[in-house]
Amino acid sequence: MQTNFRWAITQAIDEEMERDKSVFVLGEDVAASGGSFGLTRGLLEKYGEMRVRDTPVSEEAIVGLGVGAAAVGLKPIVEIMFMDFIYLAMDQIINHAAKMRYMYGGQVSIPLVVRTLAGGGFRTGMHHSQSIESMFGHVPGLKVVYPSTPSDAKGLLKSAIRDPDPVIFLEQKTLMSVKESIPEGDYTVPIGKGKIVQEGNDITIVALGICVSQAVRVAKKYENSISIEIIDPRTVMPLDKEIIKNSVKKTSRLIIIHEAYAPFGFGSEVAAIIAEEGLYDLEAPIKRIASKFVPYPVGTGEDFIMPSDEDLTNAIEQIMRGE
């Protein structure tokens, strides 16, 4: 059955709440209003206000409550309305959730999922459009998941909820209406395992989030001339290095495209891995494509900030010329 990204998220939460009574949801407007973009619709009616909790507008308090609940054996799913607001909860996530297993010598686990809406595409400006996944990938003790399809979103979210450690789960806003057939019944997608979206022999494109469908779209223009392999890591941390290294060993060319800014970002890490562990496989310089390094403007100006099809097209043609 065709299911959109939005309902895949809702289904995953619903199924895990039904399977495990220790799972509960909390966040701003997650109960009667059904959450940002309607991602928790119907859960209040089914599970009641003890397991679907509206909170005050305080991201630090929301995540702090989640950390405490997880420490005593519950499995909270925290919703932060937009990723931009997660800065207000950084202390709770980085200094508490990520470190408590280490601080207590493994006696405490924190099975906490922090879901948040990431990225641009809605032209809503610099406080509602950021992608800061690399910040969390830099923190020991955190897992960072960024699905690009409905089936992966559902399977990865179920894995995140069952994971004994804290997981930052990113949902790109413009993917919400994307539909595809998803497996029936209970299934999970392993955290830390990337996938080959499209096989090829000439260029490897590593794409993250919304940029996966962008890579597929641009690659289609070259289907009769350039053989392009597209890798979706699905997980920022832990990163599936082997799938990327094996692909580059085959193609000898690497392009990385993601929505976040380039400096110190996900693309930098992938490029460093290949520079350290696969340098002699390369026949051309690595290309990174990312958003322009300025705050996102409101309105159509955003279109000039995010990585474009033209950016990727130029990179493909340049790398094939060895530039």
C-alpha cells in the first residue's frame, strides 16, 4: 500500500506504543493538536493523556523530562517542533542524555528518541530551516538518523525507539508528502547501515535526506552516458563507512551532497574518510555540494541557498573531466 512519509512516522510510533507500554510521546502540541505536521494524530484518542503528553513551550524542560523518564526505565519519544529550537535543549542532550551511560559505568541506559523537523524547502526563514545534524554526530553517546523515504523512516524510527541509547531522529519537512509502498507487518531498518539507491560504475554520489531524491533526479539525465551510483547513508552516526569506501573503490570518483552547510559538516567527514582510507582509489578531486554559508532568508531567497540540481549537474560534469 502506498504510504506517505508523514503516516509512516505515525504508524511507527503507534505500533511501538501498542507493542511496548513503556513508550510514550511528549512535546509541544503533540496531543489534541496532533503534533507538527500532524505526525501524532490519533495517538491521544488511542492511548490517553498519560502516554501522549502536551508540554509547556520549553525545549530544555521537554528533553530534560525525557532524559529523566528514560533513566528510570521508560522509553520517551520527544518531539521538538523544529530542529532550530533544539539549541535550547543542547545541555540536556549533550551533557546528560549522551553521557549518563558513561557517567554511571553502564548501569543506566537512556532509551530516548528526540524527533525533530529539519531542513528547508518551506521558505520559512533562518529560525525554521536549519540542518545541524553534524553537531550531534560529533557527540559520543548519540546516534543520529536521517531517513529519506517513508519505508526507511518507519523502519528506522522503530529501531530508534527500541535502541537502549539516545537517538536524534531527523524528519525533513519537504519529504512529508512523499509516497511509496512500505512493507507490511512489523519490520525494522538497522541503524548504521546505508543502502545503495542506484548502482553505477563511473561516479559515487553520497546524498543525505532530501538530497537523495535530488541525486536520483539529476542522475536520470545521464542514464545513457554516465553510470552513477547513489548511496544513502540513512544514518549520520554511526556512519556506514564500508558502503561508501567500497563504492568509491569501484567508481574512483566521489560527490557528496547534503542540505547542511559545508564547513565542518557531514560532507567533510565523508571526504576525510576517503582521503584517509581510499585516497589511491580516486581519479579526480572529491566534490562537496551544500547550502551556501549564510543564514536562510525568508521566501524565495531560500532557493538560492539550498543545493540545486544545477550545482549537482556541474559537479558531475567537472568530476568526469577530472577537475
